[in-house]
Amino acid sequence: MPTRMRLTDINLLEVLSSPEYARFLKEFREQQFSKKAILFSPNDEKNLVFLVKSGKIRVYLAYEDKEFTLSILEAGDIYSTHTRAFTQAMEDTTILVTDVRNFKKIIAEFPAFGLNMVNVLGDLLKNSITIINGLVFKDTHLRLAEFLVQAVKDRGVTVEQGIKLELGLTTEEIALVLGATRQTVSVLLNDLRKSGILEKLSRRTILVKDLKRLQEISSGF
Amino acid sequence: MPTRMRLTDINLLEVLSSPEYARFLKEFREQQFSKKAILFSPNDEKNLVFLVKSGKIRVYLAYEDKEFTLSILEAGDIYSTHTRAFTQAMEDTTILVTDVRNFKKIIAEFPAFGLNMVNVLGDLLKNSITIINGLVFKDTHLRLAEFLVQAVKDRGVTVEQGIKLELGLTTEEIALVLGATRQTVSVLLNDLRKSGILEKLSRRTILVKDLKRLQEISSGF
């Protein structure tokens, strides 16, 4: 997943540690989680906000036979547990937790916290829409991934940043091969790009950056 | 769609109209749209933020054969056009538009604008997750809606707020009827509740508040 666009470069952890904001930090409780531990699940009724102090957290939706990753939270990111998703530590992780009421007070005094949350929510929403596109166009999504995996096997060239692939076909021609509309293929290629799986180099050449993920999609995961 | 929880009751339109914030209002451009007009579509590359001055706007994802409503924006709501969804005026609508840079300046001086955006994004995300659940559990979702529509026909009692329905079955028993797991039915019933389509009155009694929407779901829309 590509690093999201940052609306602010202010280090919120430094802000909270400064004497000026010590009174807010007092309201936070530090919690540690080992790698793979579940932090919060959608059934928790608590409405908390946390700031990632260190480590990495995966935000995801889980179903009986599949999971969808919505975002990866890193140090400095703010997240509300009210969101209907699971959060799991990807490595040993420390968070600073507070309740929504205290968080609102902090935003009122230090708006960068609000901007950070807008950032994280925007990222979650963007990835949710990508998941919806993939589900709506399920068959085409799978076949497009299959098509690309096969093309990589046939004529992919390993370069420093990934695998360079001369498609030799326009989006319209790929759509014809897959039996889909040009618009659908265009939306799905765009989603693969936004998810950091591939990059467009020129009209008919792409760079595959995450072949493993592409193989997973082609297998229906 | 139920009115979303408001993090703040501050009237942002009043704030912008006050002399203190006149310098920010100057940076906004007023735009009017007739009922049914499309404000922005996902292909617009512009990165703008707007505040709804009057009217109502539907935020939705559109596919060849279906649409998903993500949110209804009302006066005072803030929205970023960067979101990958369509926006359409549901009635004659006036918005105040500015670029992201100016909006960030406003948030820095008046954090309530950031909180409002957190609100709107949280609502969009919540509804996106509901749509993902519906797509993942497509068959069960449809059959559950069919089951409820049939039950309303058989033994629904019209009351002031909607149609009162004695299910006579627990979630586990409904799951058995539908050939699904109890957990899946529980998630979907919860989504119907969160979408304002029904309300739980007691363990085996529900209030159907939007029969039309339930019928649409049972028909695959």
C-alpha cells in the first residue's frame, strides 16, 4: 500500500510531548501490543481514539473466507475505534489511547490532529471504494489480474523497481480480450495503480510492483 | 439514511459569515446547481473542498447497472471533491467552493471545520463498509431482504413509525432458514439497522421503517 498523501508534516508525537501539551498527554493511556495481537474488533462498543506511538497496525475487514486491508497505520497516525473494522499489530506496537471527548478538546487547541484524522479517514475511504469496485467487477477484476500475471510470465523484464511489462495492447484491446467494457478495465487498472500494485510507464507499458498481490487477486483473494 | 452523529453543533455557515472570518469567505466561490445536476465526478482531477450552503447532495458510486449511495450532504457539511464518488444535487443547491490550501488555513484557525470533515468522512466510510458487507454476502443479503419482505406481507402490522413485525424467530433460526451462519445474518441485520431500514424492538420483534428499500434489496438493487 503506498504511503498516503500527508496533509501535514507536523510530528504529533513531538507536539504531545512538549510541555505546552502535557495536560493533554495526561489524558492518554499507553498500551502495548505484541506482533499479531488484535487491538480492537468491530464488536467493541467503546468509542476511543488512539495515536500510534510506534509500530505498524493493519486495519481490515474480515469475513469467513477472506480479508480486505483498508489501511496500514504508522507512527503519528490517528484512528477512531468506532470504525467498523479490525485492527491488528503487524509488529510490536505502542499506542496512546484516549476517549473521543478528550480528543475533541485536543483538536480544538491543535487542529493538526483533525487534519491527520481527515487524512487517515480519506485513505480508508479510498481503499473501501477500491474494494467495492473489485467486488462489483469481480469476474473482470480476477481475469484482468490473471491476464497480467500471465503476461509477466511470458514477457516480463525484471528491473530495479519491479517487473517491466510491455503490454502491447491498449486498454480498449485488453477489454476486448477480457470481454469487458473499456471503462471497467480503465477503472480496475486505475485501482491497481492507486493500490501501489502497478505503475503506468507509457501508453502500453506498465511496471508491476507487487506481483504477489496480483497473483492473490487472480486466485480470488 | 439516518442523520449522522454530529461531533459539533457549531453552525459553520454562521462562522464564515461573521466579520472575523470574512477574509476566509473571500476565498470561497459560490456555485449553484439545479436539482439533478452533477456537481463533480470521479474523473475530475481538481482537488477542491466545498461547504453546502443550502440544498441536498447525494454522494454515490455509479456502475453500469447499479448505484450505491454513500451519503447525503446537507447545509453545513464539508466535502472534498478528491473522493472517488459522484455528487448530484437532490434539490436546487448552493455550495461554497475553495481549494484545499485555503481550507487547510481555515482548519488551522477554526478546528470545527476539521471535525465536520471527520464526521462526513466517517459517515462515508461507514456506508462503504455496509456496501462491502452487502456485496460479500450478496446472496444472503438478498435472501434476508426477501424473507423480511415476505414476513411483512404475511403478518406485518402498520404502526405510526412503520411496520411492526413479530419475527417469531431468533437470529440463529433465521440463519438456518436462509442457509447462512448466525454471524453473517447478525452482521447484515446490524447493517439494515445502521442504514435506518429497520429497528430492533425486542429479541424477536422488529420495526420496518423503509419497506421500499428492503424490496429494492430483495430485487438485487
